[in-house]
Amino acid sequence: MPSSDINYHQLAQDIKQWGHSLGFQQVGIADIDLTKHEAQLQKWLDKGYHGNMDYMAAHGMKRARPNELVPGTVRVISVRMDYLPPDAGFAQNLKDKSKGYISRYALGRDYHKMLRNRLKKLAQKIESQVGALGYRPFVDSAPVLERQLADKAGLGWTGKHSLLIHPNAGSWFFLGELFIDLPLPVDQPIEEKCGACVACLKICPTQAIVEPYVVDARRCISYLTIELKEAIPESLRPLIGNRIYGCDDCQLICPWNRYAQITDENDFHPRQHLSQQDLLTLFAWNEEAFLQRTEGSPIRRIGHERWLRNIATALGNAPYDEAIINALVQSSGQYSSMVQEHISWALKQQQDKKQLATLPDRKNQRLVRTIEKGLPRDA
């Protein structure tokens, strides 16, 4: 047990300094009372908004009760680390529908292991000062309400897109937590400053933000391209555009991200073979190439099959290109039935665009744009 004569106020200040030295941009401390979030969590689960992410419901209310997850926990040290890379190329990549858009957090090295290791070092530094203590680090790896804890710790407020926003750093940052058994003084939440802004609700391509602060994961492009293991619902495929891994639209539109800071971590800088690459180039990767080029990347977790599923969807959404049709035809029959379903769908989209693209009058050009947007032809 830690010594009873610890100066906890000084220790809290030291912890924040040690955290900064380890590369965290901010460190805050929260108590573990999340009872006010339990009803909302249960309502979200009851509506099925978690989709097939069964792990969200598997632990019941333990997600909102840190001391049940890690007995003895009395405080949570919450940290954030900026990840926005230089030369992100947001607009260029989304505008050019022949290129694959990958969420900015996934262009570099997987953050989970890095943050967890640094949280562990922070815990060891604390232990070296106060003696043996109980702790456990988490980085998106257990039933933890990380954004709610970070909110309590003063790292930002929860925006209407459900992500955390800091007034001087926007929302382009990772979160991590260190559960600990020390009764440290806690930090105060900061005031929410979204005001009347609903830009994130309006910009969402699939209208997944069903109301302020509530996201229906079943419609979210990040869920559809990363978490979903089955076929993407056909009605949502045209809305995905060229987003092949995740989506950043709600962050791109957020006015607070004008204050976002570029990351100091080289590991978060984009890998050349992932950033702003042609869809056809990415679609041509066999499984060996996929595994080699996504080593150490969060993208690897979806596997080659879902990678192809996502890119096939984007190829269907791309402007008509005979090279795309040829690639889709040549790949037919080579993959699983799930991937083949998306290849066949994409081929049909391209063939429809080809047929209409040969007709020069304005009406048919409007039909081409209608198909590209996934709308009924009589819209």
C-alpha cells in the first residue's frame, strides 16, 4: 500500500508533468462516479445502436463502473495525445473519388500499444515515488467509458458527434486511461461550447448522428468499414463514397478543429503506400501484400476480405472508368461470396454509369450524377 503521508496535491502535479514528458499533450484526473451515464448507455444499447458490436453490451453496466472492472480503483488518470498528421490532404483525398480515403488516425502506426506502454511507464514512475500501488492501463481495449471519463477529467467536452473536443486542440487526439487506487485530487470539467452548432449532424453522409450526442453505429461509416463483419447494407453503399476505412467528416466540419495541433509523433505520420492512393492500386493488393503493407497499422485488424469489400464499394461509387470495370471483371469469382457481392454491385454501378455517360444531353448527365449519389433515377 502507498505511504499514508503522501502529498496528493503535489503528486497530482507531478503526474501531469511526467505525463507531458512521456508525450501526452494533456493529463487529467477524474473520480469514478459515472452513474449519470448509465441510463443513457442502457437506452443506447436497448435501441440496438451498437449493431453487432456485442462486446458493448456483454459487460452490462460494468462499463460505467470502473471499480467493478478493476476492484480497488478510486481514480482514473485520463490522457490525450494528438495524432493529426502534417499534409493530411483531407479535401484533395475526398474530392478525388478515384482515390481511397482512410481516416487520419489510421494512416500511421497503431496507437493502442504505444499509448498503453506510455501509460504503464507513467504508472511505474508513480510507483517509484509512492511505493506499490494497484493500477491498470486501458487504451480502447476494455469496457471503459473513456470519453465520459476524459470529460470529467477536464480534457474536453463531449461534442454533438459524441467525440471529445478541446477548445485549444479540437478533436484530433487519442485517449487513454490509467485506473489507479490513489485518492488523488480531481480536475473539473470544462464548459461545453458547441452552442447551437449542428454542422456535424448535417454533414454526416449516412445521417448516423440521429440526435445530438447520439450515434447509431449501424449507419456510421466507421462502423460499416471497420466493425461490421458482414456485407454492407446495399442502401448505404452509395453514401460511403470513397471512404474505405473510417470516416472523418464530422471532425472535418467542426469549427473547433481550426485549433487542432499537428502531432509531434513520427509514428502517426502517413505511410506513403496508404495515403492518397488510387483505389485500383489498393484493390490489386493480394493478401500477402495487404499483410505486409499494414503491419503495425490499425487497418490490419479488418483483414484482407473486408479491405476488398470496402474498396469494391468505393469502386462502385467512383466515376465511370473502363479500367475499373476491367479490374472488377477480372476479380470476379476469386474471393468469398461476401466480397463477390460487393464486386457485382460495383460492376453494376459502373456499367450503369458507362451506359449513361455515352449520352450527351443534359438530362442523362443528371442521371449519371443521380446514380453516383445513390438516389432513385426519378429523383
